[in-house]
Amino acid sequence: MNTVLALLPLLMGAYLVVALVVTIVQIWTRYQHPVRLALQAVGAASLMGVIGLAGLLPDALWWVSWAFTLAILLGIAFSARRLLVGTPPSEPSPREAKLLDPPPRSSAVIEVLFWLALVVVALIAG
């Protein structure tokens, strides 16, 4: 049991990093509604905030957070350009059709509230 508890921060960090990488890949590869794209960017920033606040990355890997930030920003620019220049698929699959629809308002509210909670925790923590 103690071994599992000792590995819990590492497992949680690995899970958060994998979730962040999946989000970045979706930003780069999927044709999405602009609001959904913005929500994914806020979600990725929130994940980076959790990783930073929890101190899950060792000091030697300081550059990883900057690489994630650059990947998110370039992915948003690439996706926004694809939205402006390209045309969405004419016959999208059900999954693609869901991504092309705007997200529900509750999803946006929850994402923004989570982000604000992270900002408050960061300010309180110093």
C-alpha cells in the first residue's frame, strides 16, 4: 500500500501529461468549432496550471512547460488558419460532426470556473 501511495504523484503526473498531450494533438489535427477550440486551449492551460502548482515536473525539465505552451499556441494558430482558409468536411463522421457543433454552454462555464479556481489557488499559494 505504501508503494502505491509513494507512486501516486508520479502516476497522477503521468496521467495529466498524457491528457495534455492528447488535447494538444486534438487541437492540431481536428477540424473544430472555434468556441470548442478556445475551450480546449483553456483546458490545456488549466492542465498546465495543475502540473505547475503540484510541482509534478522536476526542475531539470523546466523547458517542457514552455514546449507545451508553444505547442498549444502554434496549434491554435494552425487550427484558426485552417478554419479561415479551409472548408469543413462535406460528409463528416458523427464524431467530426460533434466537433463542428458549438459546445454546450455548461461546458464553457465549467471550464472557465475551473480555470478561475486555479488562478485563485495560485494567488493564495503565492
